[in-house]
Amino acid sequence: QVQLVESGGDMVQPGESLRLSCAASGFTFNTYGMHWVRQAPGRGLEWVAFIYYDGGNKYYADSVKGQFTISRDNSRNTLYLQMNSLTAEDTAVYYCAKAGRWPSFDYWGQGTLVTVSS
Amino acid sequence: EIVLTQSPGTLSLSPGERATLSCRASQSVSSTYLAWYQQKPGQAPRLLIYGASSRATGIPDRFSGSGSGTDFTLTISRLESEDFAVYYCQQYGSSQWTFGQGTKVEIK
């Protein structure tokens, strides 16, 4: 069965960086696009970034463009999100999600919490 | 950017009742690009409907989606206890994915 397990969430200070990981199993990782979606405490869902199956194309929400970088290592079945210059507005649970029937998200991980606070 | 507005914000209903949730887009959305998700407290979202009206794998047939253009609807024909949750619509356009703000379905 499909499993997505995020890790790397932590409490950091404003201006610091963090890298999230998402370990995938149960499907042929290198044939599917992958997303990051976040959810601030008590708020709704916000799409963050998408990467093609081969890493050839990447798309970002305007709110994180130039600040976050999505990448993947198909040899390790792992998705990444490099987050720089973090601010309090980046505090959220970050989910990785598998691209399903375009353009939906058909499987989600359980999320990893990022807290940005001084 | 296409904005999705969901209504009502909260729906208070009893088990066995019918739930009708609305998702309105600020401009026309291809039906192919409209999806619905369910999220329970402390859990990740779950895909219910894709392509505006196709149920995802394992989704009971009491869930149905409809609509086109700027107006889409998620209907739960008879609410069961496990259906009380928050529901989000989602669309895609111009290499951007966006979600509505959510509708909470709560027990009356």
C-alpha cells in the first residue's frame, strides 16, 4: 500500500533554514509527480510546490517562490523541501502528497510540523 | 489566480440527513480540474472526488460531486457519523493549485 512518511519538522528561529523529507513506498515513485501542501494551525490547506516525476519541472506557490526549493531523489524514493529564510508565516504542518488523476492529490502523508518562533 | 469560495462555512446536520456543500470559483474552471477532500481532526486530507464527479478509490457512493463552470457541489446523501469533518474543494490552473477555505460539517 502507498505510504508517505514526512520528517524534518522542527522549531526554528526566524531567518533559519530547514529541509523536510518525505519517504515514499508502495508505488513506483519515479513515475509520479509529487507535491508539498501546508496547513497553518487552525487554518485551511495551502498548496506549496509540485515536482514532475523526473524532477524536470517544478512549480511553486507565489507565497514561497524564491524561498523554498522542491527536489527529489528517485534512487532513494524520497521527496525534499528546502525552506530558507523562514518566518512565522511559514509555521504549519507540511504534508507531502502523491499526484493522482491530474490534478488531484490521491495519497497524503501524516505531516510534519514546522514552527518558526523566536 | 482563481479563488475558490466554499459555502456555508459550517453546516449543522443530524446523521441520516443530506448535506449539500458549495464551491464557487472566481472564474470558469475545467470540470476535469476540480476535486474534493475530506479532513478529520488530526488527520491528513483524503481525496473523495476528482474530475468534479468521479469518486476516488474506496469512497462510498453516498458521496457525489457535480457542477461545471464556476459552480460545483459535493453532496453526501445520508450522513453517517464518520462523515462529520471539514471538506475542501481544489482546482488547478496555470501551474497553480488552490483550495477553498473549507466547509465544516458538524453534528447538530
